[in-house]
Amino acid sequence: MIYLVILAFLIFIAYLVLVFWRKNRIPKEIDMALDNIKYALYALFSFKYVDEYGDPINGYLSAGVVNYIFSEQTSSEQGAKFHDENYKLICSEARNVAKEEYICRVISLAVRARIAILYQQKEKDPKEVVSAATLLHDLGIMELDYETPGLYYFLKQSVLILGVTLRYVKGEIDDYNFEAEVFNIFPSKWNNNK
């Protein structure tokens, strides 16, 4: 009898550890997936801006546009200075993102995944993310009619997006194939169980 009580107690402790571990793991995984998307966008924008703006402006501008899209602040002093001096340029380039449907799809899914996780976790107030999504929708970047991706599907696909973007930036694939691969990675409808 005592063994059953001990066994039940150990099972209960194991359950609590599993629940705690899973609760803390999910935000880290979604953050990792979002970081993959941000790195991919940064690399893509930096590649696109280098001819027009040159170094190092293309890097600061790329970071500024990604931060604007995800409603984040820069982490460097030089980035903050660039942001303050070039806010109109950053906003203008962010509006230009709306012209690229495949980029808008990636951003839309990333923001939707972030909102879904915030609602599930109930640890942060998702109002700021929802207001950022509204701003992106008003700019023509955020598409509201896409499904919200499942966490593990989104994590896997974010790695693929980062990989295909890096191949594009290195010149291994052309514009047409890059866009086609992005649409293939994030189709408008998908099976979250893949």
C-alpha cells in the first residue's frame, strides 16, 4: 500500500515537472522561430538595400525595418541613433514591404503565431502585439485571412525560410525560385500535422 502511495506521489511530481517544463519551453521555441524569421528578413532586406544605400546603412536600415515590423526597439546605440535620424526612411521601406506578397505572408504568419502563443500563455498582455498587427494590416503587410500555424510546424518552417533566404542572398537561387520556395514553405493553407 505504501508503495502505491509513493508511486502515485512520484507520478504526480513527474506530471508537475512535465507541465512546468512544457509551459516554459513553448515561449522559447516560438521566440526561436520568430528569431529565424527576423534573421531571414534582415538578411533579405540587407541584400536588397545594399545597392541602393550601401554599407553600413543597409544593415541599419534592415534592422530598423525588421524592428518596425515586429514593434521592437533596437539594442544598440548606433541603431537607436540611426532610427532617430532616419525614421521616415524606415517607415517608407516598411510600407514597400507590402509590395512583396511572399514577404507579407511570412510576416503575417509570424505575427499570428506570436499572438496565438501570447493568448495561450496568458503571461503577457497581447494587446501590444495585436495593435502592431493592426498597424501592419493598415500598411498592407499583415494578411488576416491566413490560418494560424501550429507551433511545431511554424518552428520547422521558420528554419526552412531562414535557409532558403540565405541561399538566395548567396546567389544560389534566383528571384523567381526564391519566391516560389517561400510560397511552398508557407502556402496559404497547410496541414499543421506535417
